[in-house]
Amino acid sequence: MFIIFCKIKSFEIITLHTAGMRHVTDREIVMKDGMAEISEYAIGYSEGEEVRHLKRRAVCSPEKVLKLLNRCGVLSWDGFHGKRPNGIKDGTNFILTAKVNGGKKIHASGSQRFPLRYDAFKGGIDDMLKAGDSSIG
């Protein structure tokens, strides 16, 4: 029996969309000019249309992002769908979309249920944003 452990070796874009009662946020990581550009957007609505407002941005090495992605096992999240637990009327919803390893698409979502190491992944993105904090407005 062989166990194949696949790693994320490259990425084009990773978007983590989270929504709760009082917030809707996108955290986005994009490869740009050989570096990883990390942005956080607050999502608002104007005339019925979704509008993203840039809150902060940071730039770091792609290796730092790859280390986080692989440490949290993000590749294994593909296909995850965490259904809201019975009796829970409020909470946080998330959608993760990513394009990695030359075009492989990853999609995961949940409603108050998250894949293994989700909190570490979200916290790692926030830590990178804080470290390179370029707060906007």
C-alpha cells in the first residue's frame, strides 16, 4: 500500500470568503511579480451589488504562503462541505477557492463547520497581514 502525500508547490490565487451576522470579508492571496500579495477586503453592498473595500494589504515571499498552505493541509480540503449543525441558527460561513499547482482548483465550504486546521490557516493569513500591515483608509 502506498500513501501519496501531495503538496502545494505553487499557487495563482487563493480566496477565503467568510460571512457572519456583522461581517463579510475576503482574504485573498495572489502571485504578483514573483511575490505573494495578500489583501483583506470588507464586503459591502451598494444598490444591490456586492462591493469590495480594501482594508489592508501585505506582500511576502511565496515560500511563506506555501509553508502555511501545506502545514494546514489545504490541498486535502478540496470537496469539503461542512453542513450547519442542527439547532445552530447563527455562526460563520466560509468558502475557500484556490488555483494551485499549475491549474488545480480547490473548493471548500462550510457553515459553522470547518476543515481540520482551518483556524490555523485563517490566523496565519491574518498574521501575515499584520506583519506587513499596509492599512488602507
